[in-house]
Amino acid sequence: MSAFDAARARADFPIFNRRVRGKPLVYLDSAATTQKPNSVIKALTAYYERTNANIHRGVHTLAEEGEKVIEESRAKAARFVNAESPSNMVFVRNTTEAINLVAHGWARKHMRPGEEVLVTELEHHSNLVPWQLLAKDKGVRLRQVPVDAEGRVTAEAARRTITPKTRLFAFSAMSNALGTLSPVADLVKVAHDSGALALVDGAQWVPHMKTDVRAWGCDFLAFSGHKMLAPAGVGFLYGKPEVLEKMDPFLGGGGMIQEVWFERSTWNTVPHRFEAGTPSLGDCAAFGAAVDYLEACGMDALRAHEEALTLKLLEVLRGEAGVTVYGPSDPKERGGVVSFNVEGVHPHDVGQVFDSEGVAVRVGHHCCQPLMRKLQTGGTARASLYLYNTEEDVAAFARGLKKVKEFFKVGAKA
Amino acid sequence: MAMNEGDSELQELYRDVLVDYYKDDTHKGRLDPHDVHAHGVNPVCGDEVELTLRLKAGKVSEIRYGGHGCVISRASVAMLCEALEGGTLADARRLAAAFKTFMLDKGPADDLPEALGEAAALAGVRKFPLRVKCALLGWNTLLQGLEGFSHGGHEAEYTDTPLCQPEAKMKTLTFKQIGDAVGPVKDPEIHISIAELGLIYGAEIKPAAEGEGHRVKLTMSLTSPACPYGPMLLASVHGALAKIPGVRDVDVDLSFSPVWDPRAMASEEAKDQLGIF
């Protein structure tokens, strides 16, 4: 049995000791950010209690120890996504910063007016707005691959939309709003066949499923630590070695230079070239503890656990009249994210009733306004899962949903 | 279903009257042509409100609302429409100011104008800071529309700012708050409150020179121009004023005109303590 023991994992997360509105916390908002296990919190405080020093700048013992633990985090990140080497991993604050780094360091340097960036209709604002800014500034065109009725991006649709002018295809591996999983390797191939680079937004995928950048063949992968048990303030941009080498710096300052004269500078080697200024030291150090925790769980066991719970969530929702579920009907095609609406009830009000049951769900447009417009809704309520969620959480969710319908008399005539 | 802690708050938040307003269609829609049009969004949740008003002889003859939002924001804007119809634009501004005071400063429901009596049902929302924005969206949009109209514009756009702090900071400051703050400050020599002694000559409230908040100017005197404790006393008064929420700048001015006269200025109690009969 490779069954994952979520109830046991839960004990590692101190936040579950608290109560919300008099009830045990049921946290179904991990797609927004995940809770942190003791080991990560300890690693963060341990850095500041025992090690704290600025890195790449000193020769004293603390600086040496600090550099070691932070470079270990980088190496663990590389191993976690199967990168060629730790030097392919650039420390950033989060996925948004990683994508902006590509927009500034790669696209601004290599793209010409009239050339195209291709995205999909599923994208989070963080994989849309940086390209809008670029388009405005450089005269680059922004185009999108449409999704099908279940919110899927297919390789055929991408192949129909991409053109020889497309230089970059930037798409999310898993939709934060609908949970849709993309056929990542196929989409990368569509990009490469057309002579474009492929950027994968892995914010939702990397924390939940095995990630292999070399199997995918992508040129970039962006992801955040805070969605995978690590503290907020640390994330990564993976780049293929030859692609990173040809990129300009994004931010200038300390740490990213080789030599500085008054009027000019030469750049440090990759990845340090893209890491100007002192990073979020403790967060970078604690990132390694998050990877250790996930590896101990096993990513395949974790995925199986989430898939089983997702199926249960879908069953609860499908059993209720007046409830619309968005995204793919087959749980194999989605991660642990379920978006829904209750007929006649605004998502905000849905979320408020869930909160009264101690159940945290996200409501609103999920930073995906264009997608919401396509679905003809202002927003949805969204339940998202992680390794600490249990069948009891799904039962609490079901109670919350019943209460929403009772409270707002859904189905009853006014 | 058994009641619990979360349930009673929920009942208080979603009073039946709010759900009734939410479902009521009387003022839903859009007027074309119209005299005032205002569109507002809350970028955080994506809620939208569109207000159209028709005016006749200086009064709001008709008003409609559109857009989409939660029970709280829809009920609040439905009440807005009901309250505005038949009144002048000056009435509309007064109602908006009264409603904002009720929501942000948690004023008593009795202070609400009669036309807004039903808004008392929104009192439960004040316990949920994130939802106060929902209740205010329609009203802030209205104010933006009226502001534009007063400058000759017929179309206005309102965009909410994230979180409640900017509004909360601009809370009204009252003279009572100033009195309560400096009341406990005592004259270091005779150990009687400076307020009882009559040493406070006056106070002014103005907007701060920079940023959000208020500037308070307090004029006071000393028991004698040569009082050796003067600087210490002024510092205490300054400190007490600066601690009032929303106060950004403090001026304490000394005045010896008129010269302090306990017989005329001090309270009866202070006179007793001073041995003045």
C-alpha cells in the first residue's frame, strides 16, 4: 500500500491546532498558499537564530554557513524538477517575478516588433499582464490559445493558433482557477516545432505532481515556494542553460556583477547574474526543508491522495441540484482544484457561509478575469486540496455546501 | 441545524431584510437617457455596480442599479436607490455621509436618517472588515458620480482601493476625543488636571499637511509665564494628542492673552482644591 497518511501529516502543521469560528480549521485554499509544517518553520527561525549572515559577500563562518544552506536549497530545487544543474535555478520571490524576469531579460532582448507571445485563455494575470506590458513597450503582439468547453488546452488548438512569428509560448501546466492539467510535453513540442521557446507556469503543478523539466523539454519553468510548504518570498525560475546564458540582467545591483567601473559593468555568471541584491535569506534557506518534506511524502503518493479526494469533492458537488462545476469532468485531467457556483448565490456569500463552518475556500475571479468572462461568470468559489486534507475535510465541505443552500433557500421559490 | 458561534454571526450578517432587498427588482436596471451615470468596481472581488439617475426640478426622479455583486453589496445599493428617490442631490450626499459614518465609525443606528432606517440591518457587516467594502461600493460609486456631475460631467468611474485602511484612517475626529485625551494631563506643580484648571483655551481640527489624517492645534496657557514645568507640561499635552488615532500633526501653542485667572477659568472643583472660595 502506498496510501498516503494525511491524518498523520496533519500533525506536522501547527496551524491545525487553531479553531475558526469555534470549529476546527478546514483549509481548502492551498492553491492560494499552503500551510507550513514544523520543519519549515523551524528551518526559517533556525536560519536567523544560528546562521544569519549575508551570502556571497563575506569570508566569516556565518557567511560561509549561510551560503551553504541557501545553495543547498537551490540544489534541492534543481533535483526536485530534474534540472540539469543547480546553476539553472534562479532564486526569485515568486512565480510572478520569474515570469517578469523572462519578459525583461529574454523577451525585451530577443523579440522584435510584430513578433508574437502566445498564451492560453486559462492564464493567471501573472502570465498575462507582463506580456501586455511588453506588447505596449516593444510593439510585440499578444495572442491566445482558446480553451474548450471543459476548460482544456489541447495541442491541436495550440497548433492552430501558433504562427511562425510566435517566439514564445507561455502557458500554465495547471490552471489555478479550474484545476485543468495541460498536456505540457505536447504543448512544448508545438512551440519547438514552430521555432518558439516554451515557458511553463508551474505554480500549481510543481507542488502537487512530479515535475521533470528535461522530460518536458521546456525552456523556462516558473514556480513559487509558498504554494509548496515553503515560506512566502522565495521561488524559482528554471531556464535551459543555453537560454539563460543569452539573457540580460533584469535588476542591476550587488551580487549580479563581475566587475564594476564608474560607467559600465560586466555581468556575473548564471544564475547569479539574475539575483541582484540580498535575497530573502531565511525563506531561501527554509525552501530546502519544504523539498525534504515533499520528497519524504513521495510525489506519486501525494498525487494519488489528492486525486482520490478530488473525486470525492466532485461527487459531493455533482450530487447537489443548483450547483455548477467548472473544468474537466474526468479527475485524471485535473489537479486538486474544484471551482463551482451555487445558483443565485454570489461566490462571496458562498464563502462567508463556508467560513461560518470553519471551512476556508477562495472566492472571486482567482486572478483570471478573462477566463471568468469566457465562463460568463463574475467569479466562482474554489476548493483546493493538499497533502494535509482528509475525508473529514470533504465531509465538512459537504456540510458547508448544504448550509449555503439552506441559508439562501436555493431551489425554494421566493 | 444546531446553532453555533459561526451561525449567530452569519444570521446577524445576512439579516432577512437584506436578502429581501437583494432579491427585490424594483430598482434593478438602467435608465436611458439619464442625467448621471456612475460605474464602480471592486478589483479585489470583481464586483461591479452601475448607477443611472434621472433628475427633475433638482430632485432624483428615478434611479436604477445594475452590475453584479454579493447580498451585502446589492442590498446596500438597493437601499441607496430607495432612499435617494425623490430627494435632492444635496440630500443624496448627506445620506451617503451618514451611511459611511454608520459603517466605518460604527455609529449608532439611531443616528441614521429616516430614509435609511433599513440600513440598520447592515450593522452585522461591521464585524467583518472585508465585507464593509461590499456595503460601501454603491455609495462610493454614487459619491464619485455626484462629484463628476457637480463639475459638469455625466459619467463617472469609481475604483475601490484594496483593504479598508485608507477609509479607516480618515475617520472623523471630534473635540470630545481631544478633550478625553488631554483631560488626564495634570499640572506638574499643583497636580490638578489642566482641563479643570481652565488652562486649555481652544482647539482646531484641520486636515494634515501631508498624507491621510488630521492636524490638531491646541491653544493653552500656564499658571504663570515663568512656570518652570512649562516645557514638561507642553510635552505631555503634545504626546497625549499625538496618540489619538487619525492624528498626524500636533501643534501646541502657548497663549497668555488673556492671562490665566483661576477665579474666572477654573472649575468649581479645581477652585476648591486651590482654596479659592
